[in-house]
Amino acid sequence: MKKKIKENFLEKIIILLMILFSSWLMFSTFSYNNGSIIVASKAWSDFASHVPLIRSFSFGNNFPPEYPIFPGSPIRYHFLFYAFVGFFEKLGLRIDFSLNLLSSASFFLLLLAIYKLSKFLFKSIFVSILSVLFFLFNGSFSFLYFFKKNPLSFPNSIYEILNNQIFPTFAPYDKTFISGGFWNLNIFTNQRHFALPLALFIFIIYFLLKSEQTNKILSNKLILISGLTIGLFSFLHGAVFIMSFAILASFFILFSKQRKVIFLILSIAFVIALPQIFFLWGAGAGNAIKLNPGYLESNNFTAFNWFRYWVLNLGLGSILIPIGFLLSKKPAKKLFIAFLSLFIIGNLFQFSPDIAANHKFFNLWIIIANIFIAFALFNIWRKNLYGKIITIILIFFLTFSGVIDLFAIKNDTMYSIPDYPRNPDIEWIIKNTPRDAIFINSTYIYNPASLAGRKIFLGWPYFSWSLGYDTNGRDLILRQFFISNDLKKNCETLKDNKISYIISQDKSDFPVNKAFLNNNYHRLYKNEKSGISIYDIKNVCSF
């Protein structure tokens, strides 16, 4: 009885720490101060697409949804999370609270889901705590690169870790072989919509396993909720939707008692997801799935290169995962095999133009793999005193890279973006243009029209390119428009793309024929300080 009371008290402390950490993580990387949006430098790029998407729902009119930085066709991006954020901002909640509260709750739910599933599988708080710990602090060998750049010395090394601002590794964007930025918390601070579907899916798996153990079929209500939830993943996070189908298909094979339930869940999910499936992979979406083995080693694929990549990225986990699997009982083994399908799929296929995006398959697989690492350590711990010493040493090396990465997030540089109503450019656009207006733009990132919730002809091309949109063609049209001396041709471009306004800036991302714009279009707005000019086309182009 006393043991149970102590266990319940410990769990309450753990849950409180989860809530506090989740809130700190999200609010420390995106905030608001004195009328400006504050964004961590490591999140700067991703938020250049997220903020326009949020604002298209809060300040703009984006229904039926289009990608606000590539308007003109149905959206292929999983927009639902950011639509909710925009809805809350529209109701009056400031954007940082709208985003961070939802992000914090989502991340907390993910931590809780990991904790609950691992405890259910192995009936041990020790395993559950380690499973959460290994999720928060990745076990790659990236710390080796840190000490390669910062030679080990005491006490200098402690100072260098505490003040670290960069990830030691970030393949494929550096010359290392470790994708540190994909396995650490950077993924969840940048891709705020990722944690929620992962958490919900892990809870669905938890309920299925519980049903398997108790020999009780899931209630019709839970089946319906599970089906609807997975169906909504296609709007919430497309990769998690695909992963859910892959894992449940494996469950269908491995857990014979659950086949009817799984069939019903997947059938409901498929029906709900049909519209998004059509826009993601149908109608010439450009996101054709193709065989491309090796993941980030696909361009130089050999068995050795692939093996080296995963040993470096999994660290000691590459040894402990198989041990945990072998020591586990049959139901846990079945679970591992089902999730192993993600590791296989992610290493064999490419689902978008950027193969690096496959990291999402490995993020979920590693969550489950970490539970088996924790179980392996649990068995070593309870052997004897030497086992406890070995376990402590292994825990250190399994979390050390993650600790270094955490300080890189904590110490990150913050950028400021003057927001409405402090920013006069945004304020003018909000007050003087229709909510569904489309602007043709001379700057890609954090354009005032985007921050005002309006759509721009083309945002930073990578975002739309990675979704399969024809950004090369649109970028060519954009650049030709701004250097053109042909008014008739420009009017055709504006008409074909339903553009209402031209917005240019003195410091543009490509050459702009300013004299032509000033001589041929009616300038509605000019800010000498920011260099922003906005032109009307109504009296120039007859359409």
C-alpha cells in the first residue's frame, strides 16, 4: 500500500515536470514582446511558413484552404493545427499564446503517451522514466563532433556545453554523418504540429494493446473516435497518417484478435482522409512515392555507408535495441516488429521531393526503440551493483548528445519581427485590402502581406517545392514580372493568377524594375523607412 502511494506521488511529480518542461520549451522558442514576434533563430526558417499559414486563418480568409505562400490550388500541407491556432488568435488570443499553449499541451501529451505505453508494456516506472528521458535527449554520437570542435578539458568543457549555441551535427546540411537536428527537440520546436498526432496515435496503440491483453474488444465509440482521429491526421500531419496505416496494417497481421477492429478503424480513417489524399497524391500533385533506398545515404548508397550512418545516429542504442527486443515478451516483440515497418519504409521509399523529410518515420520508430533501450537497461540495473554502475554510465552516453543540443536550443539567438499594429505596413494592408487578396511579391520571407494574413504569389520556394508544387515555374514568372517592361504581359500574369496588388521592397530578393512599377501602376502606399510600396492594378489592367 505504501509503495502504491509513493508510486502515485512520484507520477504526479513526473507529470508536473512534463508540463513545466513542455511549456518552457515552446514559450522559450517563440514569444512576443513590445508589439513584436520573437522567434528563435533555429525556428526562423520553419516559422516563415507557419506564421503566414496561421495568419491566413486569423487575419485573412482562407477557406477553402490554400497554401498562402503558393495560392491558386488546394492546399497540400497539413494545415489543421495552424488553423486552430489562427482560430484562437481570431477570437482575441495573442498569436504566441495561441500557438504555444496548443504546442505545449501537444508536447505534454506526447510525453505522457510515451510514459503510459512504456509502463503498460514493461510494468516499470524505471523503464517509463528512461523512455521519456531518452526521447528528450537523443543518444546519437554527435557529442564526438562537439569535442572534435571543442577539445575536451576541465573545466572549460563544462563552460562550453553550458554556453553552446549550435548543434554539433546536422546532416545532410553539414559535412557530418549525424542528423542531430532531426533527433533532438529542434524538430518539435520548429514543427509544432508534429507532437499532437504522434501523441494521439500512441494512445490509440495503447488502447489496442490493452484490449489485446484483457481480451476485451474496443467499444464502438472508441473505434469510431480512433478512426476519425487517424483520418484527421491527413489534415493534421500527412506523414503520421501514412505511418498510422503502415503500423496498423502490421498490427492486422500480428494481432489476430484485433483484425476486425483495425479494419473498421482504417476504413473510417480512409473515408475521412479522401479529400486530402486526392490533393496530396492525386491530380498531378507531384508527390509520387518512389523507391530510393538508403535515406540520406541514397546518393552514395552502400551497405557500409548505410550501416555507419545508423550506428552513428543511434549511438549505443544500435546495440541496446536488439538486446531489449530479445529480453521482451511476445506482445512487446510484436509491437516492436510493427513499428519496425517505419524504419524499413523510411529507408526504402521517398515520399516528397526532399528525402530528408523521411526523418518523421524514424522519429516515431525511435520513440518505440527507446522504450526497448530502457527495458534493456532495466535488466542490467537489477543484476547487481556492477549492473547499476554500468547502467548509469550507459544512461550518460545515451543522453549526453541530447544535453548538448538542449543548451543549443536554450542559448539560441532570438529574432524580432515588428507585428500588427506596431508595423505600419501590416496595419495598412489589414485595414485597406480584402481578407482574401493575393499579392505578387518581391520578397519571399516574412513579407508584410503574409503577416497580414493575405496570400502572396510565392513564398520561400523550398516550402512549396517540398510539397510538390511547381515552384521553378512560378519563380520564373515572378522574376520576369518584376523586371518586365511589357504592361500587357504583366496584366495577363496578374489576371491568370487572380492577383489584386503588387508589393515591392527596396531590398528585394531579386531585381525589380521600380521605374516601370511607378510609371504604370497606381501606388496606394509607400513607407520610406521600410522601403515597402503597394500598387493597385484595377485602373491599369481591365479585368
